[in-house]
Amino acid sequence: MFDQLDVLPADPLLGLITLYNNDTNPKKVDLGVGVYRDEHGHTAIMQAIQKAEKIHMDKEDSKTYLGPIGVAGFVNGIKSLVLGESSQAVASGRVAGLQTPGGCGALRIGAELLKRIKGEVTVWASDPTWANHIPLISSAGLEIKSYPYFDAETGGIKFDAMDAKLAELGPNDILLLHGCCHNPTGADLSYEQWQQIAKRAAEQGFIPFVDIAYQGLGDGLEEDVKGVRYLSEHVEEMVIATSCSKNFGLYRERTGTLLVQTKSAENAHAIQTHVQDAARANYSMPPAYGGFLVDTVLQDPALRKEWEDELNSMAERVKSLRAGLLEKIQARDIDKDFSFIVEQKGMFSFLGISKEQVRKMREDYSIYMADSSRINVAGLNTECLDYVADALEAVLK
């Protein structure tokens, strides 16, 4: 039976890891896989998380199951973190939620829920979107199509074209949105654009499905969810998938949540039973450890402040690297306008160069990035900025 299967091609981004690791060039630069790195290229454990680990280990006395909802305090903490302490939807009991194995688990359970409720629906994703959105959602049996989003010429958003497509959506459509720090482009919606989306959703009946994996790594914890909160206040129903991989540094702990905002507390109760049932059928129980750590940080005022301060410093470092890279590029004989680099948000940017130029960056200069020219800005450091700018000048000529 098993001899009928052929070898699948390697994941393009994960394949870069092997190429980079095997590269002997001492100047090599990894701008591929999307993890935050410090100035020394290390993805360190956040200090607040290290302290939370000690607190948790001292008091944990059992490894028994928690049930499909996961760590209840963690889920409630994320509701407040994303939707706000004063959220009327949360206060009125209209938001169901559960802990999931990372943001991927949240996306998949959200897709399962939509399949149960809506049946034949279309999920509309930005062009481009995070590559894993496609298999996660389509494997639940939902059709995915794309709406116009990224403008390669300006490094911004084709919002007029996007809005024209949204004008065609109705009750059988799901609009997949990036809450902040768009992956892979770094081009984020403005607050006014969020308002227009909310207006269309309320009038036309399509359901927003927000994936927010980088809260705090753009303009700030509160600023990054301003649009999401506006959406929550102006539509009755929406779905939110969150991840703690980036802003808490819990990549390998697979810590996420699925939140579902409904029209009433009764609806939320029904939805809660369905998402827990879907979770039970997929992975049974979520890994609890990361949830305990985030819950500890969010509930301890001193730890929370320490976490927020460290997260702010990470975000400021990324902004500094953006500005530094642009300064180095502008100091060279490069005709292309790269000023969009400092306008984009979060860890990622599209350089807007061709696949052939990406290949030359890799083969001639050992600078690794996705074929799309998406770079992880956090993979840069102050020592390599000149080298990257020199390489870019050479391949663009």
C-alpha cells in the first residue's frame, strides 16, 4: 500500500534552513524563516517567560488533562489582550474561545467550525497571503479564492481594488484578514481601511476571519489591534485566530487561541460546544505548558510590564533595522525606490526583486530569502547591513 506514494517536494522555506546550514560562507545571512532573532542571530527565551517557567514549575503538581478548552485563564487573558479590557462582546458573554496548538490549530478549528455552520462557503485571502493559510483552510473542505491586496510597485495596498472585490461578497463568504504585520508583505491596513471593511461586513453579511500572530511587533500592543477592535465593535459575528509564537517567543510550545464572536451569549455557548467537539476530533487536548506561561505573565503585573518592555524593544529593533537597511540602500547606486521598507510593519518585507535576483543573492552572496523576495527583517543585524546592501546593488545591476 505505502509504495504507491511518491516523495513530496520539500517545503520551500524549510528547505532554506538546510541550504543555509550547509553554507560555509562566513558572511552568510538568513532572512528566510520567520522567527525573531537578536543582534547575535539568537532566538532567546524572553525574560518574563523564563521567570514564569520557574513560577509554574514550583506550583505544578499534576500533568492530567485540562480538557479541550485548555488553560481557561490564558484564553480569557488573550480575549482581553486582543479585544480590550472594555470589550462589550466579551463582557456580554458573546465570545467563545479555546486554546489551540498554535495559530495553525486555531485556523484549522476555525475552518472546521465554518464548514459545519455554512457548508459551501468561500474563504477570501489576500494576494499574497501566508502560504500555510491555503492548506490549513482548504484541508477542512473550504474553497479559497484571493482578493487584490499588495501593490508591488509601491510596496503598499491596492485598497481600491480590494474594496471593489469586497463589494461583491455576501453571507456565504468569509474574509480572511491579517490583524497586523501582514505576512508576507508587511503592508498593513490603515485604521480608515479597517472602518470601511467593517462597514461592508455589517451591510453585506460576510464574516471576517482575522489571523493575528504579531500583536505588539508593529506599532504597539494597543495600536496593532485598533482595527480588529473596531471590527469587533461594528460587526456581530467574527472569528479570530491568535498565536503566541512571536510576541511571547513560544514557537516550539505551539500556543494559540481561537476566539469566535457571536450575536448572543446563547450563540456563544452553542459555538463553544462545537469548537470543543472539533478540537476533540482533531487533536483531543491542546498542549498546556505555553498557556500556563502566558497566563502567569498576563496575571502578574511585574511580569507583564517586563514582557511588554521586552516586546517593545524587539519592535523598536525591527524598526531600526528597517531604517538602517533603507539608509544603506539609498547610499548606493540603486535606481529602485525602497522607501516602502520603513512604511511596512512587523518582521516581514517584500523587496520586490525577481526570482532570478533572489537566486543570485543566495548563490553569489549567501543571502537567503524566500523566492518571492520576502525577507525576515529580524534576521538582519547592524554588522550585515552594508553587505546586504552591496549584494542588492550588484544583483540589481
